[in-house]
Amino acid sequence: MLRYIFRRVLFLIPVLVGVAFCVFLLLYLTPGDPAKMVLGDLATEQAIQEFREKEGLNDPFWIRFGKYVYKAVVKGDIGRSYSSKTPVMKELMAAFPATIKLSGFAMIIAVIIGLPCGIISAIKQYSVFDTITMIFAMIGLSMPVFWLGLLMILLFSVKLRWLPSSGFDTFKAMILPSFALSAQAISMVTRMTRSSMLEVIRADYIRTVRAKGQTERVVIWGHALHNALIPVMTIVGLQFGHLLSGAMLTESIFAVPGLGRLMVTSIMARDYPMVQGAVLFVATAFSVVNLLVDILYAYVDPRIKAQYK
Amino acid sequence: MAELNVTETQLRKQRGPFAEVMHRLSKSPLAMFGLGFIFLLVFCAVFANWLAPYPFAKQNLLHMFELPSAKYWLGTDEFGRDILSRLIFGARVSLQVGFIAVGISLIVGGLLGAFAGFYGGTLDNMIMRVMDVLLAIPQTLLAIAIAAALGPGLYNLMIAVGISAVPNYARIVRGSVLSIRGMEYVEAARAVGSSDLRIILRHIIPNSMAPIIVQSTLGVASAILNAAGLSFIGLGIQPPNPEWGAMLSGGRQYIRDFPHLTLYPGLAIMLTILALNFLGDGLRDALDPKLKR
Amino acid sequence: MSENKNLLLEIKDLTIHYVTESGRVHAVEGLNLELAPGETLGFVGETGAGKTTTALGIMRLLPMPPAKIISGDILFEGESLLSKNESQMRAIRGGKIAMIFQDPMTSLDPVVPVIEQIAEMVELHQKGTKADALKRAGDMLELVGIPRERGVAYPHQFSGGMKQRVVIAIALACDPTLLIADEPTTALDVTIQAQVLELMHELKEKFKTAMIMITHDLGIVAEMCDKVAIMYAGRVVEYGTTAMIYNHRLHPYTEGLFNSLPDLESEQEELKVIHGLMPDPTNLPSGCCFHPRCPYATEDCSKSAPAMAEVAPGHFVACPVRVAELKNN
């Protein structure tokens, strides 16, 4: 088991290097001179050249990339923001907590609402509850998060004046963005749980348990659930990736000072080191979460566990 | 064997595969709604020039922020442009982006996945490692990064959204090809002497279609959603081109006083995604030979 | 049928239908069956004849939205099972009547160690602590030939034959009076089949458990069963002791079944088949279900469904043509 974990962690490294490479490549191919972007149109030719020298923009691609990776791995230095002149890592660390909190809350909401709804829908298939839940799930999946956010602001901030429409410092301020972001995740979790439960309930071994004379409660909430939740776990982990992306748009709407907003402003400002750093950061976080989910999965499903003994 | 009840005429009366799928699809009212809505959108997109009451870029600063009325069925926006007309033209943009982006993903991803699955070995390994790298970045974020690099514009938007979905299609096609390659009916076909090409055409492609079709339908939904999101944050479609996400972004600041600027474009996006999701779900059930439930 | 009042199980005119979108499936029609304590009944028929439906009906494990018990009764130890409530049935399931299913590969919960799955059965029907249950579970494992220490393993770590042994261990853990075995060896290799059957035979003798052995394999029936019921299209068409059926069979379908067995000794150029196909359960033939395929069919056969007639003490046949023939000889 430990060997499996070790191998997976080891494997993460080339993937992240690959991500850095892709981002580097993308920014390299982007038209526009970063020097001009930062220094402005009125900058002198000399100032531009100085800047280019200083930032190593005149070096060939591979040298630039190599230096970047070296500095990142050895010193944890992934550059300096063109806009704010502060180290990228520092800015990321400052913005990170808000995004994690937002994604985290959204995930928790999704699981708390999605799991029970999915389970009950499966048990009472075709009932009124099932139909209504499925309709809501479909709507939740289809609603763009930025529109939902705006609607929620319209209703709860503008019309009802119950909740603030921006910021993330008070508990009240966190409610709207977390719920807006969680909508899609709730829908996914509900649907996946429902379909997984439906499949498990029809399984032969469930029939065996019933033939033992076991109560329906233990059949469903013990045996069926245990088996059904295993694939749902993977989905929950993957949802985290969607939540991170969705957080970007949500943060823009609710003015949450997180990574997403930082990323959007950096893109607009052509602040390459910042964008690079942010994408790398998000990719790392996403990969780590996926790894954790995989490990948890191997732990929880004895069939997989046996493979990696 | 004269006692067998299945006669030739009975066999001939069975529907062809396409008709069979359509028949099964028609049993689901939601899927039919989805199909109908998409046809409506396509109709709007194709005949926008005739359907829309006003040109999408025509500003009328005397009639800004009008509420829905007989003259402007859905009201006007911050430049006095008719929202309904912009929605209709926006359908064209959304469908273009949706289909072309998925087309790109399908062709690039599909080819990569097919090669990986068919030839296996080092080629498979290399291709899938690259896909792993792309998959480490959440899809929307990847689209944003590519769009940021390419710059604004409709075609760049299509490319960005298309490329960001390539790993999904590569995986699905590869999975399909791998599983079918191993199936016994392929072995049986080889055993009777079928050529590789015949096997590919008669067995591999038809049997891999189902998950690809479902993924593509849902993929169009996802592409439209991503495109709207990108336009919302300013990458992608540039004004005055009508794109639903951009319309949302434009109307955002006036939400307190004139919510209808954001209400209708958002509704359009939601209904489109809903329709595509219903259709995709329906297709998934209709194409499933095991006829679940 | 017989007048013996000491019956363990008595099924009277049981009729079960499945009501589906594509029609009403007449799975079981007017089924009559008897089983004495300790007896083994072979329940023979092709796939789709209604055997599993009957078994699930006894256990009241039928999926009740599509399935409907239209009429009839099932008496177990003199009491009607159909009138029991769910809580009473739960006590009976596993405790008095146990069932083992066809496919061992999917019959066990993949995420629970096998010893716990046996222990669950014990805990449901016997008083005692968890430790007691686990001990009993270990005993059962040993009884079916699996070392106790292997109990902590998961189902996927066992072969098909061993999984089926676990299934048997679960079923017999609480010493039921009746064991229903639904094609328990069909999914196994022939050599493993023999082992599992031997085990079942041993345990049956040891615990004096009555058994209903559902199978389509006449060889198994010959080895294991005291009585045989031949089922076709939801009805029992012939019933009697094994000797009667094997040596003095009467019903044309039974005849067809036995004739289709290839004979080692005589020379055969073609396999003998029963002409025609199994009838569509949503659209059964009128009168006697078998008449379209029957070489002895007369006009009356398509008009009225035949009743079971006793041609010899304990030997019942539902074929007036053959019964009449026999009487005339």
C-alpha cells in the first residue's frame, strides 16, 4: 500500500512539470511584449531592454523554462508579479485561503444535501420526491454559476436585503457565494449517488442479504450504501476540480479575494508570472486532491486494496 | 427447422439501428423536449437575419433599458439594443462555438485516443501521459489559460474550449477501442478471416459510437457553458457581437434597477444546457442495448 | 394430492404473474407442490419455466411492483406464508427457510469479510454476542471445508467453488428446516460441481434438512433427489418419486427431456429434440401449454387445461391423453 502511495506521489512530479511546461508554452506563444505591458507604452527602448534582460526574457525558451523549474523546486520561487512586484508565491498564499474556504464549503454543502437526496431518490425511485429531486438536479447542472450568483444577489441582497453581495469576511458574506458555487456539485453528487444506489440495490448480493432475513434498514443503509458510496467518492474528488474552476467565476461575482479573482485580474493585466503561478498552484491542488481520493478509494474498496498490497 | 416461428418477413419488419434508437428516444418526453428545443435554436441560428426584429448591433440611445413591451419583446439593454434580437443572434454564436469546439475535441481527441487504443505500447503511453498533464488542470481553467494566450475573438474561443476538452474525448475513444478490441466478436471476425479494415468499419466504429455520441451531446452543453463563462470574464467574444455570457456580463452592473438585462440571457443559457442534458441523458438510455429499468 | 398431514411445505394452486409494460407474464399457474420434512425435491424445468419465481415466492422475496401473487397459498409447517407480515417473514428467512442462489460470483457482498457475512446470519436468528456469532461462523466455515483463518478474507479472494461453499455455510448457519437451492452448481465447473453437490448431500444428511433443488440437470436430480416435479410454462406437469419419473415417466414433455439426453450406449446420429420453442409467457397457448409441441396432442388438448391425475400412488401426471392410454393398456 505504501509503495502504491509512494509511486503515485512520484508520478505527480512529471505531471506538474508538464503542467508548468504547458503554461510556459502558452504564455511564450502569447502575442504582446510583457515588458511593454508592465512599463507602459511610453517606456523608453532602454527601459524595455533593461527589463527584458532582468527578467531573462531574451534567453531561449528551454533556458527560461529550466531556470523557472529550478527556482521553483529548489527555492520555492515562482517569480515576481509584474503588477504588484511582490513574489508570486506570497500573493498566492494570501489569496489561497479564501478560495479553499469557498470550495470547501461548497463541497460540504454538496455532500450534505446531495448524498441523502440521492439515496432517498434511489430507494423511492419514481416517487414524487425522486421526480422533483431529479428536476432540481437537472436545473442545477444546467445553470451557469455566474448567472445563479447574480440571481441570488438579486433575490437575497437586492430585494430581500438579507445577505451581503460581496466580500468574504463575515459568515453572512460566505453564504451566498458558497451556495451559488455548490449548485452544480449538489446536482452531480445527487445524480451519481442515485444511480450508484440503484445499481447496487439490484445486485445479487443484496438479494442474499434479504434472504438472510435482514431488516430493510440494514440492507439499504448498511450493505447497499457501503457499496454504493465507493464510486461516489471518486466523483466527489473530481468535483473539487470543477469547484476550483467555478470558484474563479464565483469570486468575480461576489468580489471574494481569492485565487480566482487574482487569476482573472492577472490575465487582464498580462501579469504572466502570476498567471503561470496560479495555474500551477491550482493544478497542484487538484492533483493532490485526486491522489488523496485514489488512496482513500484503495483503502475503502477491498478489491482495489488487494491489488496494491 | 420448419417449426421455428421467426420468419424472414418478421426479421425484415425489425427497424434499422437508427430508427430503433429514435423510437426508444421518443419514449422519453424530456429527451424529446431537448431535441425540439435544439431544433428551435438551430432554426433561430440559421434564420436569425429574418427572425430577429432588429439588427443585433443597432443602438438606440433614446430607448435604453426599456422594459419588455410590444415594441421590444424582451426589452432593451444598456445601449438601447433589442435583447430578443441579440438573443436570437446569440443562438447562432453559441451553437457555432458548441458544435465546432466539440468537433475540434472529437477530431483531435478522438484520433489521439484511437491511435493510443489501437496500437498500444509506447505510443499509448506517451499520448496518455500528455493527456494526464492536461487533465491535471481543471477544464474551465485550461480553457481560460488557452483563451488568454490566444487572445479575444470567436475562433480563438472555439479553439480554447475545444482543446480544453480533448483529454476527455481521447480517454473515451481509447477506452472504447480498447474494450472492443478485446471483445470476442472481434476475435471471431478475425477467425473467419476479416481484414483489419473490415473489422474497424463493421465492429469497432459502430460499437464505440454510443459513448461518443452521448459525450458529444453533453460536450456541446459544456462547451457552450464554458464559452459563456469565458465571455463573461472578458475573454472570447468581443462587443458588439452578441454572446449570451457577454450579455450577462454587460448587464451585471445594472442588476439592481434593470434585472431583465441579465435575466433573459441567463435563461437562454440555462434552457439550452438543460435541453442538451435531457437529450444526452435520453440518448444514453436509448443507445444502451441492455435497456436499463 | 396426498393425504399426508405431516407436510413441511404445501403449495396450493399458486399463481404468480408479472405485470409489465410489454404484457402480463404468466410465470406460475396453478402450481401444486408438497414436501415432507427431510425430503429432497428436484424441481426440473428449462430456463423461464417459473422455478425461480416459485422459489422467490416461497421466500416472499419477489419484486412486488411487477410481480403479483394472484391466487393460491403456501403453507409452511401448517401456517400460511402469504398471510404473514414482513417482520414474521424476516424471522423465517434464514431461520427456517434458507435459499442459495445461482451465481456465486455475485452473491456475496464484496466489501465484507466472509466470516462476518456468515455471522450476520447467526446474529439475526440466534441469541448471543457478536463473539458467539463469529465463533459459530467459523464452525460453519470448517464444516464446508474452508479453514477458519480464511474467514477474514473478502469474497473476491476466493474461487467460484469456494464462494459457493461460503454461500452454503451462510444458508445452513441457523439450521433451517428447508433449504431452497436455485441451480447452485450451474455456474461452476463440472469437477467443482461434484464437490459442492457432495458437500450439500453430506450436510443434508447430517442436519436432516429438507431441500428443494432447482435444476435443469437430470443427472443432479438422479443423485440428490427423493421426489421430482417437472415444470413447464409455469405449471407442474409431472410429479412423483425419482424412481417413478426415471423409470415410468408419462408426460410427453418429461419424455422429451429424457430423450434428449445423449445415450452413451446406443448409437445415435442426431440428437433428439423436442420440436418447437418454449411458449411466450405473455401469450401462452390455450388449453394444455405443451400441446403445440406434443406428439400425442388431440383436439381436446387445445381446449382445456389438464388437471393432475394420480396414475399410481404418489405419481401425478397432467396429461389426460397419456393417462387414458395407460388405463387402456
